[in-house]
Amino acid sequence: MLAGCGGSQDALNPHSHAATDIANLFWVMMAVAFGGLALVTGLLVWAWVRRRRRGFGSDPDDPHPGEKQAWFVVVGMGVVFPLAVVVALFIVSDWAIVNVTQAPAASSTAMTVEAVGHQWYWEFRYPGTKAVTAGEMHIPVDTRINLVATTADVIHSFWVPELNRKIDTIPGQENRILLYANKVGVYRGQCAEFCGLQHAHMGTLVFVQPKAQFRAWLKKQAAPAARPTATAARRGEQAFLAGSCSSCHAIRGTSARGYVGPDLTHLASRTTLAGLTIPNSRSYLARWIVDSQHFKPGNDMPDFRLRQSQLQSLVAYLEGLK
């Protein structure tokens, strides 16, 4: 019970209209369920207390005292009342599904964000711009976002509990959902469909920013990578482009056009690496390059054997991609 309470993925702490309606539906159904449990428990206790008593107003000569009252309890409380409650819950939940969580009309949203599931990280694209990021999505506050979810490999499930329901990514198909946040902050999401060995390490962060701040971020993300000026960073760029890194990763503004791994154009602007597995710091970045399988076994990135000078130059270059 304690493991399921609170945390950064709390569906009962909503920050959008859709998530609020989902949370309210949960509380209504829980209240009805606990009310039903209390009613049944009370009837059982009442029956046990009166187990040796005759029925109310029963004839002393009646061989089956209390039988009429028993039928009333069985039919009324055991059939009619539960059926009425279930039908009412069905109507309420069906209304929530149809009117709250269905995909938004394209004309009702202000912008579109594409979420692409990979084993095991999320890639985010902003149509109309060249901005591409991984693991961390940015959206403006109080803005209706048309989130289009697809997959590059297997079935994944995009879920940010505090903002809306889950949505599956199915090969060859696009699924849509409304993404909206009414409060500036950072919201954690998680792949909710088992997708392989590192399914549990396929998280995402949604940064909800003031609108002006978001526009500045998007403009910067859409720009190509800045050319390095420091000597060590220039050597790192040469190592990146000449080695196998550029065959798997893309850095806009360079000859790197890989698509197997995340786009690294503005890697240094992210707070985490490897689907939120580790923080994006100099030490962790260096350890990830030479021993990624230690942090995320089974990922597509091989461990590299580099001299210390090569590793430091490569890290210096990547840290400059802001």
C-alpha cells in the first residue's frame, strides 16, 4: 500500500481537466465499492446477530418464519439494488470515456507533438519545426496539445498519469490523445506496456513551461548544433563524426545522420540520459559511453574502448551541445 502512494506519477494528483475527470471517476467508483462492501458486511453481521430469532411479525405457527422478509432482502438488496448501481456506474464511466479521454479534434488543439516509442526511450518531434528531443518533452502551460503516438519497433504505451490516460503505440498506426497541463512543473511519465528487457527503464519527463519560455526553448531546439570552439571539443567532434557514433546518432548541422539512437543535436540541454535511467552529468555521460550495458543491459549502444584522452574530448564535445 505504501509503495503505491504518492511519488512523481500520481494519477490522483491531476493537473489537467482530463486527469481530474479520471481521478473523480476513480473516487466515485471507490466510494460505491466501499459502500457496497459496508452494506454486505452489515447484512452479514445483522444476519448473524439474528440467526436464532423469528422474523418480524411472523406467525408463530408458520413453519418458515421470516421467509417473506428473506425474499425481499435477496431480491431487493441482492438483485435490484446492485443492478441499478452497476448501470449507473456504467453510464458515468461511459460518459467519461467518450467525452473526456477520446482523441481531440484537430481543430481544437493549438499544436501537435509526435511521440515515437523506441526500445527503450521516447523521441519527441515538433511538426513544423526541426526540433527533435529524446526522453524529455516540453509543452506550454494551458495549451491543448495534440499528441500523436507512434512506434519505431514494438508496442509501447505512453502514460503521464497526472495529465491524461494511457495511449498505446502500435506498429503501422497512429494514436492520438489530448495533452494539457494547467500548472507549470515537471511531470513524469512511463511506458505502461511491456516492451522488452528495459521496459521499466523507459521513462519520460514532461516539462510544462510558461508560453514565452517554451517558445524560446523550441526556437533553440530547432536550430542546428553550434560548432565547437575549444580545442578538446573540436577533437571530440572529429572523433564523433569519424567513428561509429555518427552511424547511429544524428546531430543537425553535421554529417551525422544516424537514426538508431536518440538525436543528440542538443543533448546537453537535457537533464537525464537513457530514458531517465541516469542524470545527464559529465561523469555519468563518460561512464555511459564506455559502459552503457552496465546501466541499461540490452540497449543497442555497444560499450566503447577509448583512451582517456579520447573519452574526455568526446565528452567535452557532447557537453557543448546545448
